[in-house]
Amino acid sequence: MNPSLGKRFLAEAAGTALLVAIGTGAIVLSARAGGVPQWELALAWFFAVLVPIVLFVGVSGAHLNPAVTLGLAASGRIGWSEVPEYVFGQVVGAFVGSAFVAVAFGTEAHLGSTLPSTNVLTVFGGEAAFTAALVAAVFVLADHGEGRFRCRLALPPLVVGVSTYVIGPLTGSSLNPARTIAPALLSGSFAGLWVYLVSVPVGALLIGLAWQPRSVDRRDRGPGRLEVEP
């Protein structure tokens, strides 16, 4: 791993750990409190995604999600050779974040695992559709940069927040294989795990293959670039 990829690996691991710790930590604390309104969990997940993006977008592009990395590679916005380091960092970070939640807050709500509470078709469709929306939001950021006042950095977190509010009660709102695998394995909660591991990549690939960039800055690819070629 060259130094550049090493920095990206560390950024992805730290960012994903932060994302999982904030997001699933909110779920665990909600369960301990006897439940909170869904909009509060949606807000927590908005910040769970926004904070690491702001912190690490300049280092790795802050994918924080194997599905996002997959979509970027499938569309040609990053090279396939970069994918293993990104995904490995994301998975390691997810386990670190989930382990932190277990130690700091407890293991209620299966450590914030994504568990289906409706039929498989609804889970598959909801997860695939919102993952596609998430990857599309990342593509806007990747192709057009952060925008004035870095406002476009809020697009992916906004999708995750809306997803948490809309399909969270039905699917747990994964959109992220690393975020789903870590608490599932650490808590031993495997119900419906396969549907997340299939539907989320499918949603990412659909957008990745359909939305090709008009041009790609090969010197600095990925979301969060301040300047890109037109």
C-alpha cells in the first residue's frame, strides 16, 4: 500500500468508525430510553454521515461506505485498483465503531443492527432505491465539487437522514454494507442479512453503470473535490 492509499485507508477507517459510532450509538441509546421519535434518529444519522465527511473528504473523498465506493468505481470516477483499500478501511472502521458502542453504551437493539420488519420485497426495494439516491448524491458532489460554503457536502447526509425517517422503521435503513455487517456479527443478529448485502450493491451498481461522468479528473478523483474538469 503506497503512502497515498495508506492515508485513504486510515481516513476511511476513522470516518466509518465515527459514522457507525454516532448512528448506531443513537439507536442503542434510543432503545435504552424506551424509544425516541423517528425524526430524532433521522437527525442523528444526518450528523453521523455529515461529520466524517467534513473531517475526511479532503483526504479520501469520505466514501465511508462500500456501496458508494462500488458505485464510484462502476462509473469510472475512481479506479478499481483503489477499491480494496477503501472497502477494507470501511469494514475495519465499522467494527471499531460498533465495538465502541457495545463498550460505551451497551448492546440493546442488537447494537443498532438493521433488521427487517416487513416483507423481503419491500426491504429490497427500499434499500436499493435509497442506496441509488445516496450514490446519485455522491456523484453530484464528485462531479461538481463542494459548492459555495461547502453546501453540497450535506447532500449524502440528507439522503441518509430521509431514508432513516422513511424506511428506517421497516428496514433499519442500511444503505451501507459495512454499517450492517459490523453490528450484525458482533451481536449475532443475522435475520435478513442477505437482503441488505444484495439490495444495497444492486442500487449502487444501477446508478454507477447508468450515470457515467462526462469527464473525470484523473489526478484527483472522488467526491468532495474543490475543482474538477467541466
